[in-house]
Amino acid sequence: MAKEKKMSFNATWSMAVGGMVGGGIFSVLGVIISIAGQWAWLSFVLAGVIALVSAHSYSQLSIKYKKSGGAFTFLNEIDHEGIAGSLSWILIIGYILTMSVYAFTFGHYVAYILNWGSWFPRVLAFSIIAVLALVNLRGVGDSSRVEIITVWGKLFVLLGLSIFGILHWNSEQLTAGIEAKSWSNAIVGAATIFMAYEGFQLLSYDYEDLKEPERTLPRATISAVIAVIGIYILVALGATMLVGAETLIQEKEVALAIAGKQAFGITGLVLVTIAATFSTASAINATLFSTGRLMETVAKKKDLPHLFVKENQANIPFYAILIIAGLAAILATLGSLNILVSAASLIFLITFGIVNYIGFLQKIKYRVLSFIGAIACLIAILLSSYEQIKSNPIPLIIIVLLMFVVLIGRPYIMKKMNG
């Protein structure tokens, strides 16, 4: 990879923020308010604290081993190759689910303003993944430029909307149309929407694509998570001030578009829709780029077919990009928001918990934080599982079955392929 095409701090920070915000506030605001009510903002804080500790573990472990690959590489480095291979398959499923959430949200925001029929969001969801797959196949330079442009555009609109809402503060809006919730619901809510913070760890798959990674990676990941926590708090409160809790729950697929229309009329609706398309598109872009790198790394270790190692002239693993884009596009046209969010969140909680525990065992800087992060992830996993069993057990059942198939079937499948 040519030196001038490696990602700067600005591009790296933008990739992390884009990966988080695109799947965060636009996709899960209505979901989290339905669980935590007036304490939705606290859910974002609690999940953000876990993400912040996990960001520290990811960046320090990446620097320690000086390799791309994230959790897969970390497990291989401590001689747990079998677990690493199985976790990588589960993670890839999580990223495919996540991209389908982003595309689902993209389709619904654009379709809401155009109002061309119930079929149109699905077509848009499929199309945006196809377009961004082509962008990624062109190389790192094009991918990172898209990220910088889309991130700053959406942050401008989100902050403007949230500040306007907060200036019209009315605490009754936090529970308008719904029953007041206990603060303890914020803990359950944080566990349920954890995918809103998964984007930062995509950078651990891009270690070789970063300029001065030992300096850039920790600075970019930590500052990105802190910035996103602040954005989520402001938007959760500001949007609720504008339209009330009940409206955001009922219109969860396009919650912020409703808030934008309430604040600034048609202009607000258009601006928020543009921000939503920027946000979700940048999240798809970041996730697609980094998941392709992950699959390439895993294939080099012979835990995926060798096909995924093959690169095009831009040094991009094109078969990996095409396959994960295709699967995400199919899920986006078939799935529902709640199920996709819950399933993806559980996968990332498991992964973050493992990485934090590895960080503690490997005695990285401030290892006590990694231990606290591992415990917090375990608690969140239990709470998320409980909530899904109580409300909708389908995502949990699917994830458990997938894990069982991967743990039992992966060694046999790879033996046959490599043989």
C-alpha cells in the first residue's frame, strides 16, 4: 500500500465516528426510548462507558501486536486459534447484520420523504449497499474521502437539531404518551442497543492502512467514542423535546425525520433526511471496508477459504467485499429493525467482553479498566438476553444456533476446504 494512500488522523477519526453514529442515533433512538423512556440518554452514557474502556483495550492490543485483525488476531497471539476462528465467523455475521440495519434505516428515511410505496425502502436498502461496495473496490483513498465528507455533514445537522430541541426544553416531553420508566431500565436499554457503539473497533482491522498507527489509533478511537457519547446524549434529549417520546417510538424507523420536520418544517425534514443518508451510508462504507480486511486476515490463517485473500489492483479483497455486501443487502430487504439491532448488539457485547479480558490477561496499560470492561460486558450480555427472552426471543435463538453451528461445524468445514 503506498504511503500517501494510508489514512490520516482525520480519516481514521471519521471512520470510527461514521461507524458508530450511522448505526446509532438514526437506527436505535426509537428502540431505546421504548425500553428506557426518559432515561434513554443514560442508556447511551452507560453503553458508551463500556465502549470507551473497550476502545482502550482494542487500541492497546493492536499496538502490542502491531497487526490488523482485531479480536481474531488477539486470540491467535495468545494461542487460542480455534476460538479465534470461530469468533471471526460470528463477528462477520454481526457485521453483516449491522450493515443491514444501516441500509434498512437509509431506505426508510429516503422513502419517507419521497413516499413512493412500501416496497421502495427495500429497493433503496439494496441499492446503497451495491453502490458503496463499488466505492470500496476502488481503494482506501476513495473510501476514506467518502467518510470525511459524510461524517462532518451529518454532525452539523444532528448538532443543530439537538441544540434547537434543547433550547425548547420541556421535561414533560420525555414521558409524553408513555408511562414513566425506572432508571434501572437504562441499564437494560444500554445492553440492548450496544451496536450503536461498535464502529470504533473497525479500526483494529485497518492497522496497516493507518499513518503512524501507534499514535493515531488510540487517539482516534478514544476521542471518537467520547464525541459520539456526547452526540447521542444531545440528540436523544433534543429530539424528544421536539416531538415527545410516544412519537419517536411509533415512528422509530424515521424518528429523527419527524423531529426535524417539527423543528424546521419541510426544510428540517429534508436536512435530517440528508443527514440520515450521509450517516447510514458512511456507516455502511466503514463497516464494509473493515470487514473485508478482517475476512482477508482470517483467510490468510486458513480459517476462511483462500478465495477471500485475493485482491484487486487497488489492493482490496474484492471477493470478501462482494460476498458480505450481497448478504447484507438480502437481509436489509427481508429483516425488521428490532430483530436486526438486538441480534447485532449481542454479538458485539460478546466480542468486546472477550477483548477486554484478553487486555487484562496481557497486562496492557491500565489493565484494571479492561477487567472492569469485561465484567460490564458480561452483565450487559445477561441483561440483553433476558430482555430478548421476555420481549422477542427470536434474535437470541438465532444467535445461539449460529454459535452452535460455528463452534461445531467450522473445524469440519475448513478441514474439507483446506484439504
